[in-house]
Amino acid sequence: MDKTFEQQLADSLYVHFPLTHDENDSMEKKYKQKTVAQSVSLWDGKTLDRWHFDGEGTAEAKDGVLVMNSFSRGDHWPGCEVRSVDAENGAYATFGSYEAKLSVKGMELSHTNRLNFEIRPLCDGWHSPIVRPAFINNGTIKIPDVYSREGFNAMNLKNFEWNTCLWEIGSIAHDKIEEVSFIMHRYGKELSGGEKLCFEIRNISLERVEDESVVHGWNCHDETAVYPTTGYFCDGKKTAVASTAADSFKLIDAESGETVLSGSIENIQNRLGSFGVMDFSSVCKKGKYYLQFGENKTDAFCIDDDIAKSTVWKLLNFIFCERCGFPVPNKHGSCHGDIIAKHNDVSMVFHGGWHDAADVSQQAVQSAEIAEALMSVAMSVKDTDAILYKRMLEEAIWGLDFVLSTRFGDGYRATSALIRRWTDGLIGNMDDCPAFVKNSSLINTMMAGIEALGAKAFAETDPALAWKCRDAAREDFAWAMEKVDEPLYADEDWDGEHTDSMSVSQYYAAICLTASRLYNVTHDEKYAKTAAEYASKVVACQEDGSAKLPMRGFFYRDENKKHIIHSSHQSRDYLCVQALAEACRAMPNSPQKAVWEGSMKLHGEYIKQLMQYNAPYGLMAAGMYQASEADDEETFRHIHPRVNFNEERENYLEQLSNGCDIGNGCYVRSMPVWFSFRGNSAILLAMGKTAALLGKYFDDNELLQAAREQLYWTLGKNPFGQSLIYGEGKNFGQMYTALLGETIGEMAVGVQTRANEDVPYWPQGSVATYREVWISPVSRWLWLAADLLG
């Protein structure tokens, strides 16, 4: 790793104090360097004649400044709120907002493409003030959109400083802007926060900049190349994608200045467009390099076997900062001691683990999967990096403690809490939040599998904890198997549980995986029998080619083989392959092993086919879809929560038609079919994990390269040239962090599409879901990296 970063790690006590970053590498720095061709002032700073205000607060115009005052919390809930589940009763509600709305009706603003304003938060005790500018467009395309996503941008601010805020809106319909607004959210207050909120806003304008950032499409900016901005593994292919008139390139040693390789830029034309590809795969020597082509050159990047380690540390930083119920320095105090789980005559405080996302919701399975990813990384570096090994296990303990302490001991456990506010920690008043309590066979199965992994991971360093993990795993799996014949989905109403989108085939896989792990740590033959039984059930859900479809090797949601496994933002696509691989390792002498391995190889073929569709990028296509799936209302409700099937069916079919028609009613989508919940980071990383599992098991370099390419996409080898991990590499941008504030290592839900297109779209506006920070892609990144590090 870079020596400077190694020192930063040491200064952070190996991330017991949050890392800081250099803003010179951020997109926000680049926005400020752009030339303004024209500017239109929206307010003279004198009167409030064109302003009106919604919510609880006061406002005044003073010396050219709009002064907004409100309070961080209240003694009642808002009557309605777009994102809430039940605002009147506080379900997934804040304490409301105070909004300043500036009318710009009649002003000609269609030629502009950037909002510019200055804002100074004056909020005592606040670590991370946030403002959400928005606008209304009443032209051909209405903004906000039908999902209330486009047209908003939650921007993180530095307290007690004037912040210059720039928002490029060229990709959003703005032909008839009628209103610009500024929203002050009332999220409650964390431990250090004061009651009063005050924002001062001045110099509001819409302007035109000539050099807009690329946020839409497959082609990168003219005369640039995109590549993983941290660098490449020594093994495997190393390519960069360019949009340039140059026909040759050089790879240059950044320290000596010597040309290491000269090559021709390959011109590729396909269904996605025209691209230049620079291939320097033959260079495997560790070092720092840059690419030069024509008059252009890239920033320096590394080639190194340990290229993923700096990212792993930064992702750990984000995880640490998302701890719930723990005081994180410079982030937040101990929190959410009044989320209460009740079962029979007892109650427990449901805090611990890690917040799920920007909204501080809690998902026990998500925290468990983070612990699993941390343990996986730890075991992969155990013999090569003692510090990382111990720090990963330390953080994993925080998650395992939560997993073990949220059990009621009779099959029921606290599973989740829908919340997006800081609470006061006092039990019994209006801001308390109830946790969901369930006896779910699926959830108990998944928890037992992770507990069993804990028994293995801590066998040497903490035998007592390892014993408890093994004991809990046996109990939880027993509770799960008592309900194994009950319907997978007992609840009709969506309660925010991220496991609700999982399929029956993935349930079988979870049983197989957990039973295999329990067999490994107990040597009890009953677990081997269960693992073998459910491995066969998983195989029975696979398309083996008998249906004569254009592709085979994928898994259906159940044995009926009517609906292929798909995801809209949450994903566990690896589960079927992971379960079969675990069964093969646990039972190497099983007569069924060849069948299981055959199923895995078949799925590997499917992945290799998907890798062809988004070339020259390494992004794996989202999968094959069938038109008949658009008529499956029951499955739709599980994959696409909080939208109406009847209203979206035609959009579903249009999204398929915008993919690649491969015949027989089948389509390959570059990006998933989705509606309100969008973003593909967890999806592509879950598929990358599958590729890594298969590549490692079969020693298949093509599949290992497919796995690497998913990491490369997140680090800048995408059409936008942006790192999708804040503070890592180059060209990372602000994300929707809501209550946490900008944090090194944060990852958002991911790149989306616009409307029903099948083209990548990554606009600047920080809003849920696509640009909301989320723990799920972080766990998938770590988990994938574990296979490439070890």
C-alpha cells in the first residue's frame, strides 16, 4: 500500500478514529474548476416576495441572505411524508422538514445546466449538517419524477462555514423550471447535536458550464480513458476504455518516466457504441504507472497483488462509522437505545451491529452478512497480514455480538427496524421505534450459517466465542427446520426486510450452505444428509438446457422454472453456487459431488456469456429475462417493493425491449429491470462473488477475471470515470449520507438507468436509492475481494 496511506492507518489506530481524505481527488473539486459561460441570478437578496415556506420554522431576508430557522425534532409527527411508511404514527418518519420555495416562473432558464448557491449551517453540536436543494420542472418531462427521486440533491455541508454548492442538472429535464427550493430536514439530533437548526443561503443562481461531466451513456468523456483509478491486480487482463482520436498509447512508469509498453488502441464497435481499448495485460511488474495517448495522459495507478487492500481498509472505515449503539469519534454518539423488540413478556433493546444505510435503519441479516464478509477477509489474509487479520476479526465480533444477542431463545429473534431519525434514547416517549420480531425459517437458517462460520473463524483466537457460535448455530438451524415446510413468505405486507426478495431456490441454498458449515464444525452426519438433500433441490431449480432457451445455467426461483432469479437492488445471486461449492468441500466423497460440480460449471458458462454483453467494459450483464415474467404479479411484489404491478407492467415490458433481444421471448439486460428501487452495485458484486467462487474452485482464469472486472467497475472503469467508493482512487463524488455525513469508504446503492432505458446513468444528485450509501455493496465488495486476496 501507499506509504502515506499506511501512516494514515496508523494515525487512525487502524480505524478506531475515522479516516479523512484529500478533497482534491473529488468530483466536487472538479466542479469548482469549470468555466462558467453564463449565470442567471434567481434572487436579489432583498425581499421574500417570491418565496413561500412549508413546515415548521421561520425565515427572513437579511443583508442579502435568506435565514432559515427550525428545530431538530418536535413533539409530533408530520401529517404526511413522501418516504415514510406511516408518517402519522412515526413509522419510518422524520420530525418533518422546513422548506423554502423560490418561484422562478416566467424566467427563461432552459439554457442553464447548473445550480449554484452558497450556504452556511449554524447548528451547534452537529457533525454533519445536510441541505436538500430541489427544483420543479413543468415542461415536457415532469420533475420530480413519479418516484420522487429526480429533482433532488441532498448535499453534505461543513458546519459554521460558507459552502459553495454546485449541482449539474443538464441530464435532468429543465426546459421549464418553475421553482427552486431548499429543504431543511429534521432528523432528530444525535447525542452531541443541539435543538436549533439555522441555515443561511445567498447568491442563488442557475448557470451554464461548457464542460459538463458525463453522467449518461456508455461513452466516456472525449479524449479521456477510464480505468480502475487505484489500479490492477498483477494477474489477469489489464485494459482501459477510451474515447479518443489517438491510435496508439504508451504505458509509462510514473517514477522513472520510462516507457514500459507501446501499443495500438484497438477500435471496437458493437451494440453499445464505438470505443478504443488499450491493452497492457502483459505488464505484471508491481509499480505505479500512467497511460499516455495523443496529448492526454491519465493519473497514476498501481499494478500490485495487494491492490485491493487499501480499499478493504477504507470500506472497514465506513463499516466502523456505521456502528449502531456505539460512539464513533467525529461522527455520532451512542444511538438508538430506544428501539425496542418485544416478545411474549420480555423486551430487548435492538441496537448494535451496523446501520443499514444513510437512513440508520437496522437489518439484522445485513449486519450478519457484514460480519461474514469481515470473517472471510480475515481468514484469507491470516497468514500474510496480521494487522488486517486481527482488525477484521475485531470488527466482526461487533456484528456477531449483535447476531447472538438479538435471539429470544425460542426461534424468535429481532430482525429489523425501519427508522430514519436520531432518537433521544429515552424509552417510553413518542420517538421510540418498535423492532420487528419473527420466527422465520429463512432468517434463522441464514443466521445459523453465519454463526457456524464464526465457530470456524474464532476457533483459535476466541474458543469461548467459537463455542457459543456453534451452539447458537445448532439451535437456530433446528428452529429453522421445524418450519421448513411452511410457506416462505408468511407476511403479505412489505416491512422493509431485505430477505423478502429471496427465492425458494435461494432458501434451499441457504439450508444447504448452513448444513454444510455445521457438518464442518460438528462432524454430525445429520447435517451432511440435510446438505446433500438440499443441494439436490438447488440443482433441480437450474436451467440445464432442456427448455431450449438461448441460454442455460441460470437458476430459477423454484422447481417450477417459471421465473429466473433477478434482483432490483438487493442481491444474493451467489447463494446457489456458494451452497454447492460448500457441499462439495464438506462432502468430497459424496456420490452426488459430480452432479453438484456439473451444476456449478454450467452456471460458470452462463456468467461467461453475460460478460460478453457489456464489452469493452467488464460489467457483467444483469442476466437473461423472459417476457412472461412481466405477468408474474406475486414475484413482482417481492422483487419490486412499494410500486404498483398494474401500473408498472408496461414499463417492465418496455425495459425488456430496450435490452438485447436474443429470441424466444428472452432478453439480456445490461442493467436490471427496476422501478423505484434502483442501483446495481450489490447486484454486480454479488454476481462477481459467484464468478470468484467458481474461478477459485475450478482454477478458471476467465471467471477470476470476471470477478476482478466487477471491482474495477466500482473503482472507475465505468463510462463516468468515477470511483464509486468515496475517498478511494480518483473522481469520487458526494453521496446521499443523510445522518452519517460524508465518510471514507462509503458506497452507494449504485449506478442506475434513466426511466426504462438500459443505459448507465449516474447523475450528481444525491438521493435514495441509487446514490444512498448502503452497507450491502460494501459487504459484497469485501466478500468478493476475500477470494482474490487469499
